[in-house]
Amino acid sequence: MRKLLEPLTVLTALNIFTLPVYAELGSDVPSDAQLLTERGQEAGSAGSGIFDIAAPPAGTVLRPVERIPRDKFGVVGPFPLQLQDLPALIFPDATLDERQKVLVY
């Protein structure tokens, strides 16, 4: 009887200590319907939602941007940034208005 009692005690103790771990694995998991509803809200429709990106106006021609040469990228003067620092941080074909919006005054 004593030989049977020891393994039974060990198994009972293991079950008691591991039961909370198994209970947490299945908790707070949304159902498929909840996930689909959440994804629908995130994606949005007709201008709502966090993933909506407005299409460019009709007739807009998209073109690739110019790259900053590797040996010039990130080479700037002391803080705060000045207009003359921006060629090392912003695409070379950015307009003056776009460059000025980056500066913090």
C-alpha cells in the first residue's frame, strides 16, 4: 500500500501545480467571429478604419523617389536640425515645402 501511495502523492502534487498553467492557455482567446469583427473594424470601409489609405487622385503619375547617396546619408550638423541638414535625411527630390515641414521650430 505504501508503494502505491508515494506515486499517487507525487502525481496529485504535479496535477495541482500544473493545473493553473493549463487553465491560462485557453483563456482570453477570441473566437473566429470576434476576430473577423475586429479585423473588419481595423480594415474599415470607405474612409474609416486604421488601414484605410486614400487612393491618389485620378491621373496622378507615381514615380520612384531619388535615393540619398550612402556616403551622405545621416551626416548632419548639431541639434537642432537646419534646412542645410535635410539633404542627408530626406529624399533629394523633396520640395522645399516638404523639407520645411520636417523641421521643428
